[in-house]
Amino acid sequence: MPSDRNETAICSEVARLLKEERLRQGMTMTDLADSVGLSQQMVSYVERGMRGPTLVTLIRMADGLGIELWKVIRDASKPS
């Protein structure tokens, strides 16, 4: 079973990758939030790792960015 530390690192990396993609696309947090029906505050919490988002929230954010969540998780899980 993976350690909590490993799970935390993967969650942090998922958040970083989502933020990186949002910025790459030139979107603000508000743009993303509005496009997927989340609050800007929730997007901020997720990107900063302050809240453990639900799977539904992650799917909505990935959809809003036009990316597949499974690829983000795969990339976040790769050893550094």
C-alpha cells in the first residue's frame, strides 16, 4: 500500500499539472471556474493543495481545460 507521503506527492503533482495547463492556455482561475461551474476559490484551493478535491471536481477541471484526467494522473504518478 502506498504511503501517505507518496499519495500527498501525487496529489500535489496533479494540482501543479492542472495549474500549469490552465496557465499555458492563458486562462484565469475565474475563467476555468466559470466554465465548469466551480467557484474561483475552489479552483484556487485545488491548485494550492489546500483542499483534497473530489474526483468529480478533478474531472470537471480537466474537462474545462480540454484534457483527460487519466493522463494527468499518469503523469503525476511517474517517478521523478
